[in-house]
Amino acid sequence: MTLPQTPSFRLNGKRALVAGASSGIGLACAVALGEAGAEVTLAARSAGKLNDAVTQMQAAGMQATALTLDVANVAATTQEVDKTGPYDILVNSAGLAIHSPATETTEQDFDAVADLNIKGAYFLTQAVARGLIAAGKPGSLINISSQMAHVGGIDRAVYCATKHAVEGFTKAMAIEWGKQGIRVNTICPTFVRTPLTEPTFSNPDRVAWLMEKIKLGRVGEVTDMMGPVVYLASDASALMTGTHLLIDGGWTAE
């Protein structure tokens, strides 16, 4: 009898692009991929924070470079990906949340959130996939979505709409690109402590709502995303595409 072997979680020889990588979930994902052996390009609008992260990763023995990039600028993003790719792995953590009651949503706020969360994510994923297809390579493309892609939330109609859209195009792209060996999935975190979520955590009523919903009794930390992103990027998840990993502490279990 020959025992089965666990597929490798290692990413040696792989090139990864992580957008929104200067802080929060994006930075955690970049570090996780770097620790697993990938050569990581960290992309974000903030060059200062980006360069600090790259310097620290390099000092820790990881392969990392910086790329100043605004995902909402589709033309510039496509041009940069075409120039610097192909990338075996994409993690798109660039996102925006502007919360308000649905009756008070402005067109400007709607457009700002949709331009980054839907349009930017769509065309970034497209650009990386095009590079892989042209090179005849397989790949793993991961969008950081949200548990709010599967439920509704107070003051979050626009955010929920954009994240539901990400789940939709992820499934469609996975169907289209499966024959080329390109997998497309999402990671759906619950509320995670980052600078983006500070307004929520400073509101006692919102914190009470979170604690009621999260069955494990705690909010997420960026480190909770590191194992899942390595899993989806690696051969360990070779048969996963067009789906999502809910890292939500049981929020959506009911």
C-alpha cells in the first residue's frame, strides 16, 4: 500500500501580487505568502507604508518588492500588471467602506465604493488572468470579499452590494478560466481589527451587535487570514474554484 501524500502548502518559485498590501489584511496576506516561499509584489497607493513593509519583509528573509498602484485606476493597473507580470497568485485586498443608512446613501459614496470594490477588483483579476493565459500558466486568484457578501448588515447596503457582486464575478470567471487551470476564489472575513474598521469598534452598539453575531465570541485579527490565503494560493486547494472561505467565527452559521 502506498500512503497518500499531503499536497504542498509551499509557494517556492511562485510570483504573487497583493493589492492593498500596505496595512491590515493585505499586509498579513503578503507576509503569509512570503513566509510560504513566494516572491511577493506588494501594491498599494501609499508608497511610504508600502516601502516600510517591504523593507521589513526583506529583513526577515522574504522576497518582496513594492509597486505603487491605485486599483481604482483601471488603465494604469492593467498597464502595470501587463508590464510586471505574469503573476501565479493574486490577492486583491484593496477595498473601501462608506457606511450610512440606505436612505442616506449619496451617489458619490456609491460610486466611490463600487469603483474600487467591484470595478477595480474585476479588472485587476482580469489583468492577472490575461497574463497567465498568454503565458500558458495556471494560477490562483483570490479576492478578499466579506461575510457581508452572504448576509445583510446595518448601514451597509452599498458595501453588501459590492461584495455580493464580487462573489458573482468570481463564480463566472472560475467557470470561464477553469480549463486553463486558473482558479478564482474569495476569502470572506468577519469584522477584523484594522484601521478601516475602527469606526465600528468605537461604537458600543455596533460592538454589541458583533458579539451577538460572532459565535466564537471575538472579532477577527489579520492573522486569522494568513492560513486561509496560503491554503487557497497553494496546491493544497487544487480542486477549489468558484467558491469562498468564510472566516466569520460562525456569523453565517444560522
